[in-house]
Amino acid sequence: MNCFHCGRAVEVKERVGFRDTCAGCDRPLHVCLNCEFYESSYNNQCREPQAERVVDKDRFNFCDYFAPARAAPSAAARTVAASVGRAKLEALFKRK
């Protein structure tokens, strides 16, 4: 997984402990923003319906459903996807 704050790759051997921190930025790793189930468009921003609500998504928590998120796509891939999306929107709303 990658750290939500600095993007540093973090090797997960067995599981992420409640108090584990990133070696690069010293931020907690057991947070919603690093979880496989985190999704900003869902209720409580979590795809796990049984998970309790966590208010601070960037602070450590004791959620039993936490699963390390897979590595995020590279910055180049995100940039290409954003430019393609922007081009589609501009074509859609282009004035005649």
C-alpha cells in the first residue's frame, strides 16, 4: 500500500497495527484513507456497511474491518485520466 499523506510505498507483511506509522512522514497507517473500503462517495465514506462511523479519516482508529488499500495509480496515470475526462466534458458542453 501507499501512505495517504506522502505516497511512500509501505510493505505490509501480516497486517497494519493500530499504532503503526509511515517511515517517511510519521503519519499513522491504520486510517480510513489507507483502507481498501474507503470511498468518498459512500455513506460515511466506507464501502463496509457494518463498520462504525469514523469522523477523522486521517487519524488512527480501531476499525476491525481495516484492510490495506492496494497501491494507488501513478501520478502520470492520474494526469492522463484527468485530461481525457476534461476533454470529454469540454466536448459535451461546447457551444455551437
